Amino acid sequence: MTAATTRAHRRETDPTAQPWAGPKRPYDLVKEFVVALVVVSILTVILAALFSSPDDKQLTLAQWAKAAPNDFVATAATELDGTSGSATYGAPYTHDKSAAQKIGPLAPQNWLGVTIPIDSAQDFVVRPLQGAAVSPDLQAALKQWTSGSADQQQKWAAAYDTALAAVPDTDPAKIATGDYGPVPVMMTQLLALAQSGGLDGALLAQGRFYQTDYTKPLLFLADGTYLEDLARAQHLGGDQWGMMNETGNYPGQAWLWLYTFWYQVKPFSTSGNADALVWSVMALLSLVFVLVPFIPGIRSIPKLIPIYRLIWRNYYRDVEGRGA
Amino acid sequence: MTAAPVSPGDASAAGESGGWTGWVRRRALRSFPPDQLLPDKQPIYVASWIYVFGVATIAAFIVALTTGTILAVRGPAWWHGSSVGHFVNSLHLWSVELFMAFMVIHLWGKFFMAAWRGKRALTWITGAVSFLASIGTAFTGYLTQQNLASQWVSTQAKDGLNSVGIGAYFNVLDFGQMLMWHIVLLPLGVGVLVVAHVLLVRRHGVVPPFPPKDMHGPEPTAAEGAVQA
């Protein structure tokens, strides 16, 4: 007997695979569905009426620049000298392969390369300023910046960023004198542009009229600390089970509890490769979940934990009572 | 002369059309005869509240689709500036919360019934994949709310997706792309999976109980079950 015919024979003799020939009870599936639809609809209306839904207003770059100008300038300085989170991210934004998270020797982050290129200095600082360069001061500063070599630009930007980081509260007004080239003027003008709301449009438009891609403004926002401060105040931080939480007292994505759980425990909570490791674990667990019927041991758990006797208690009471 | 009885799928006797369309018709009738597709009776053991959560999940899915459709008709920004829109958004949120809650209870129930027994593995798989696809659908909904939660969730989630390479082509910071996934691709995927799942349940029937305590040897055949019951 071949393996195929053995399997076919097993299927034919598997009693659970055969149509049920025992007694039946009336069961109106259509009625059950209609009742369920009505009940769930009413329940939904009641929950919506009682609890509404959260809608904390979005944060604009203008609001950020007005509420936390020092954080904004400090972030912009790191974008200009290439030390921000976005500038040093690796794929899919930048070409630094060493920045990728790893799963053992593998770095899947690098496999598909740079598909959303980000040049933080150009995209977040220089190009928006060039689009708004109406003042003579800014025009002169940009001329000095573009006429400088790449090395010179880096020296100006790095010197400014380092000096700013040393100032209490990163207040640009208190920065020590130094050779920063045009950077102080560029920072002042970028802050003014952001506070006026112009940077929101400049980062989104990027030379287009229609636009639905918020990658650049969101990356810039995320490089600062203001957005994170707002999120943490709403218990949305990564170490606050944030991925499954929602603003306010709403249930959020409770079904992400297991995914969020791994970020709270070692080694994930202290690993620089936490995201890649957690995703690997969840991918493996998801595969196990989908393939439960084929995994010895796991597929036998229901038989070992007799919850099924509770579910089918009427059936067992009748059958076993009759047997006794 | 008396006509011979014609069984579903018997093309020659019924004089049905041949070709692939005829084959599809015969195959569909053979796989899903009407009395099996929408029966008015169920096995005696189908008598527990746990069975309600499957249909409750489908009901909540329909409410989520309906409220989502209303939101889609008025556009993604409507609900921020309209009290009616906000209420429809609340309906959408709570229908999704119910949908996921019912589905989780349904899944646990089916797990403890070992509902994959008897050629029903594909039924389990379509249900499990539906659950995972539903998580993706809900997640993209959070990304497209256009509020603080969307900004934070997207900027955090990008790190996980980028770390395994998915972010290269599934950009959670691209509102337009995520909106398309949320209102077209993923609901379509979940819908197809749910339909396939329900058809499989109808085709193979509801999984029977494990053998009773005093039974030894192999599980009872359907005929034995009839005698015992």
C-alpha cells in the first residue's frame, strides 16, 4: 500500500470526516444570522453612544516649532549634520548597511535596499529653505552653504550641533561663539518657516501638487522628542505597552498584546535588534498558530485539557448517562 | 417511460452543458448541495453558546464594513469635523472591537474543540489567516485616523516593519498607501477568507465531539454515534 493510498484509506475511515449520521436538532442558520446582526448592531450603537471614540488632534510641525522651539532646532541641527535618527537609519531610507537590525547573522532590513531615499540635510533643511528664501539674510546664508565643500558643510553643521547640545535646554540663543558658517541663520530661518506653517507644506509637497505620502514630515517629527513626550503622556511609549494602547481610556489594539509583551521583557527590551527579534518570534508563532492541525503535541492539547467536555456537556451527559 | 432520477453533478443524464462552465456548475453543486449549504438542522451536539461567536463575528464584520463604507463615502477627513461623522467613526471603532473580541472567543472555542479534525485543517487555516489579516486591517485603520495616535503608531511601527524588510514596500508613513490597504486590499482579503471559511464549514459540517469517556479504541463512526445518542 503506497503512502498516498494509506492517506486516502485513513480519510475514508476517519469517523470525524464523515457526515454526521446521528440525531439532529432544528437549527435555523438564517434566523441565527439575522438575530446576531441585529444584536451586534444594537450593541455597537450603545457602545458608540456611551463611549464615543478618541481623536486627539494631530501634531503639526508648526505646533512643535512653537511649543518646543529648542527641541525643533536641536532636531534640525542633527538633520543637517547627519546624526539624526533618520539620517543614520539605514534601509529603506539611507545606504548605511551597518545600521540594519540583525537576526543572528541575517539583516533582512538590507535585503530590499533603499527604496525610500532620505537625505536629511537636503530634504528637511536645505530644500525647504531654498523654497522660502525671500530674505537677503537667508539668501546669503544659502549661497555660503552651497558654495562650501561637503567637508566644510559638515564641519559647520557638526560644530553647531555639538555646541548646541552643550547648552542648557539646547537654547540656540545661548550657544557659544564659533565657526558655524551660515548654520545659525539657516536654523533661525527654518524655525521661523516652521512656526509660520510653511515647513508642513514644504516637506509634504516636495515638488508635487497632489501628495498623500507623509514619510518626510513624520520622520522629521519622530526625530525630535516632542512627539514622544506627547505620546508618553498618553501611555503610548514602547515600554508602556504602547502598541496596544490608544489615546485616552480606550481599549486600542488589545489583540496586539503578545506582540507588545515581548518588548517589555529581556532580552528584547534591552536589545538593539529588538524589532527584528520580536518580529521573528511573532512570525514563528503565527506560523505555528496557522499550522496547529499539523503540529504533534500542540494539536493534542485540546484533548488533554477537557474544556471540550464543558462545550459539549449536554451531548456527553446524554451519551454517557445512557451508557451507565 | 419514467425518467431516471438525476443526481447533482450528473452531466450526461441531466443533459447539461459541457465545457468548463458546466464543470464548474456540477462541481459547485457536488461540493455544496443546497441542503448542505443552508441546512435547517444541525447535529445534536451543536448546542452551546460557543457556536454563536462564529456568526457574531460575521455580523460584526458586516457592521464594520457598513460603517467603514459610510466613512469612505464622505472621505477620510469627514469624521474629524462633523459630529455625525464622529459618531459613525465611533460605530466603526466599536464594531471592530466587537469583531476582534468575538473572533478571539470563536478561535479559542474551536481550538479546544480541536475543530481541525476530520479533514477540517483548511477550515482552521482559513480562520487563522483571517484573524491575522484582520489584525493587519485594524492596524492600517489606526494608521489612517489622521490624528496623534496615527502619527505615533506609524512612526513606531515603521521600525518593526523596516527591521525585517517589509517596510521597503509597505510604508506605514505613506497615508495614501495605507488608506488603500485599509479600505480596499485587506477588507477584500478578509472577506474572501471569511467566505471560504464559511463554505468549508458548510462543506465538512461542524466537527463532532471527542469520543465519550467510556469508549475505548478509535473514535466512534457516524453510525456508532447515532446508536449512542
